[in-house]
Amino acid sequence: MTAWLSVIGIGEDGLDGLSSAARTLLGQAELIIGGERHLAMVPDDGRERLCWPRPLKAAIPEILARRGRRVAVLATGDPMCYGVGARLSRVVSADEMTIIPALSAFSLAAARMAWSLPDIETVTLHGRPAEMIIPCLYPGARILALTADGGTPGTVARILCEQGYPDSRMSVVEQMGGPAERRIDGIARDWPDGRAAELNTLAVECIAAPGTVAHPRLPGLPDDVFLHDGQLTKREVRAATLALLAPLPAQRLWDVGAGAGSIAIEWLRSHPNNKAVAIERAPERCALIARNAAALGAPLLEVVEGSAPQALAGLGAPDAVFIGGGIGAEGLVDTCWRALPPGGRLVANVVTVEGEKTVFECHQRLGGSLTRIAVCRGEAVGPYTGWKPLMPVTQWAAVKP
């Protein structure tokens, strides 16, 4: 099909910064779509215009209804870098679109900071909680962040201080590429209370305070970083469990009987596009899960209060399932197994004889592997050191054919 939809990146320099190809496509469009700021850059010549509604997805039917007519969408910078182009590409085929990018905010900010893009962390906080920046924090990290609004830099400064990086250097670059471009530099602990311009990009150079412990994205965070009431998959077992769950980018996990939510949280920390649902019947534990998720940089964790398998109804299909509690509930394993696609992974940990009976029967029916994990930790015994055993864990893991 002939391309009818043009997605054109535009910067703060407006029409002057467009290529001749972009100008031609914009000039031929019967309908022009963009934000108020974008539409103000184009002289009104009587053609139909559409300003993005809230939510933005409400405009998708309007765009699809024009299929075959010439439509131009204006987007900030690179439409395929956390932009509207990526959303449109999910409903319009590539041969129906012409995409002409401008410089992305990341490219412009990297140039302003003289930072090599492949060597830094990039994250979007636009439309997402600012805590999404937490997994990117480590000593010496350089981070570029797309912000939600003028208040985001102040929120990030607070997070840096809370996470042990109060001396980190921050730079906010406003309205890059236009006549009103401005840069604000400062230190996280002294960041001013005022708002930046609404259109800004944030650069952070992480400097850890003495004694700050950096947390990697690999599984096995220390137990003491989680708030819990004793229902916590311990560090050594958690690392082994996540290795079998094998988190891959953009995949979804069901953490059933989530306890403190540690498995789901570490699943989400492994990649920013991962998704997870923590299912827990105790309301006080659900509150702990939410607090842990925010503190550890997984604020998008979905927490469902309820008992499985009933609470699983209507959830998005998982790519992997972890059963950390309640495995004896009637129909739970079969419900989870049916929900998995071919290649989906299921891992269950049990510590009781009754739980072992259940996973042994599951192993006989569905295959997979059985593993006994026994961990001893060295602890003080008077003036000496001795081994304190944790409860042994029996682990059943299976991959759906």
C-alpha cells in the first residue's frame, strides 16, 4: 500500500530545521496532527488540524479513519525514540508510513554534555514514575533522562539523596535547539525548589556518598533491602529462582504468593521493558510490596490483592510464573500452566513436606526438574563463627513444550 501517513520529527527551531523532504510531506498533508506547541509552528492555511487529545490513544481511530488520505503527524525530535512513531507503528504497517526523524533529545543532550551516547544510561521518565531512574544509579554512572515536566528534576534530586548519591552533578537543558535554550547546573543535595521549563532533559553524573552500597541489576539483592514480615525468598534461593525464570526483555511474570515481592521486583529490575504482577492475599503484605517496588526502582509493578487461582482471572498472559506460596490451592498449578505459552517457564519453591508432595506430583505429570537448595550462613557463635542453616527449599522448574 502507498505510504499515506508521514511522521515528521520537529525541533525547537521549527520549520527552519526541517529537511526539504519533510517540508514537502507536510505541505501535501490534508490533515496535520501534533501537540499545541507543534501546531503553533505551522502557519494556519485552512487545512484540517488535530491537537493530541488526552489520552493520546484516543486519536488513533481518527488517524486510521483517514487511511489512504495524506496525513502528517508532527512529533518532538525522533518519533521512534520514546515517541509517538513507536505507538503508531503498532497499528500502521511500515509500508504505509514515512518517518523522518529530527535529532532526539538524547542526541542533543549528549552533544551539550560531550558524553558518548553508547557509554551512558538512558531512561524515560515521561509518563512514568521518577523512581524508574533507580536501577540506573551506580558510582560513576552518567544518565540522560527524558522528563515528565518541569518538576521532574527536583523529584530526581530527592531520589538521588535518598539513594545515597547527594553529591551527584545534575544538569537540566531546556528547550534544546531553540532560541530559548538554557542550561541549569547544580548538585542534587542543593537543587533549588523551583520548576524548570516544562520541556527539558536531565543529565546526571552519579557520585556516591561514603558507605553507599550500589545494587546491580543481576538477581540476588541483599535481603535487608526489602521490607518484609519473614515471607521473603532469601537471596541465594532468589538468585537461583530468577536464573530458571530467565527474564527476557518485554516479558511478563506472575509472582504468585508474592510475600515481599522480591522475585517480581528483581524481574523488573533486569530490564526496563519487563512487566510483572505480584499476587498476594494479605493486604499488609501488598502494602510492603508496593513500598519495596518504589524504593528499588520497580514502581510499575502491578500488585493484586487476592487468593490464587481466583485472583489470576483477567490478568495479562504471563511468559513465566513463580509460585512462592499457596501451591496446594486447588487448581493453582494447572491454571498457571494453561496460561503459559509454549516455552513459558514455571518455577515453584516449597519448604514443607506437604508442598513437596504437591511439586513431586506436578513433576510426575508435567516433567521438568527437582532441586533441593540448602544454604548455611556463617554467623557469630560467641567469639567464634559457626554455620546457621536456612530452611531447605525444594524447587520444581518446568518449561512448557
